[in-house]
Amino acid sequence: MQLNVGMKSLGWISEDADDTTVNIAIIWIITGFATVSVVSGLKRGIKTLSIIGFGLGCLILFLSFVMENSYYQLNLLVQTTGTYLQW
């Protein structure tokens, strides 16, 4: 449902689209990727998915650091680490 709302807010699907149909299509696509990954085994399928996931995570981290206020993010990191260690 979260992917459905996100795609609607980005304009990738129309606001008139039936939510149930879109949710079912999203579930089928995710299930298809998971099935292909499991069938291809640990060496190829799951390894490839984990590399893609790690790469996308690094990309999102880099983009959020570059496109937002970097000073604020670094300051927040230091403050929250200090609070965690203090308590």
C-alpha cells in the first residue's frame, strides 16, 4: 500500500487507479523477483539482490547527504551518538 501511495504521489500511476488492482500487481511483481532469486540460488540470485539493495541504499544515503543540509545531518549524527552513549 505504501508503494501504491508513493507511485501516486510521484504521478507514475493515475489517482483514479483501483487501489486493489495496483496492490495485487505490486505483490505479484515482488513475489516474482523473490521467486527468481530463490530459484537461482545463493550464489547468483540472492547475492545479486543483496548487491542491488546495498547499492541502492548507498545511493540514497549519498543523495540525501548531497541534496540536503550536510552540516545539519552531521551535527545530528554527533548529537544522537552522544545521547546514545550518555544514556
